[in-house]
Amino acid sequence: MGKEISRQNIIEAMDTLRNHKNDIIKIFNTSPLLTPANRINIVNHLTEFFDSTSEPDGINKLYSATDY
């Protein structure tokens, strides 16, 4: 068995990611390894992910996904 993931662990991890959101998006948005269409797709998904996990319901969905 692996280490149990707590709701607080998820909240802290998402806070850390959100603190670096602009840098993360910039990396994908300027990557020469991706086609322009893939860049747009990834950036849109990342933006949606960050936005959806800023709400309590988003954290609940992430937490319930760890129940395996």
C-alpha cells in the first residue's frame, strides 16, 4: 500500500501548482516540441484544470479520484 493521500495534501499541492500557474502555462505555450494546435489544446486544458480545482467541489473531485 502506498501513502494515503489526504484532502489537505491535495489542497497544498494545488496551492503550490496555482502559485506557479503562469510559469507552467508559459512552458507549454512556448514549447518547440508541440505543434501550435497542441499548445493551444494543452494550455486550454491546464487553464480549465486550474480554474476547476480552485473551487471546493474541484478539490472534492480530485480527492474522490484517489479512492482506488
